[in-house]
Amino acid sequence: MSKQTFEGAMKQLEEIVRELEAGDLPLEKALQRFEEGMKLSKYCAQKLDETEKKVTLLLRDHQGSVSEKPFLEEETLSDNDTV
């Protein structure tokens, strides 16, 4: 799964959820798809965790401390930007 993208994994995971929710799969196939979904879920969680750590590093100030605050889209736009 090393060449997998986060977006690709999410699409696969969504498809697996749809298949499982439909309830039309035989038990063995449902179990196989569930296992695949768990692997994809773990991969996505790891990618999100890595991304959060990278963002935290980028937010560090020159003293090495990190101030965490909620992301507000309005704060990132200047007066000349449009949404």
C-alpha cells in the first residue's frame, strides 16, 4: 500500500462500506472486504497523523513552542482574496 494515495484509499474504503452496508455479499467475501477496509482505515489514519505532525512542525515558532488553535478559513484569506 506504499504507493497508495490517501484519496485513493478513501475511495476504496467508501466502496467497501457501501458493499458491506448493502448486505449482499456472502459471509466469506464480506469478511475479506471487512479486513481490506480495516487495512485501508489504518492506512488513512496513519496518513492523517503524519500530516498533523507535519502541520504542527510548520506552526512551531522560533522558540520551539507550538501554539495550537482551530483552523478558520477566514483567517487565511486576505481582504483581496475571494472564496
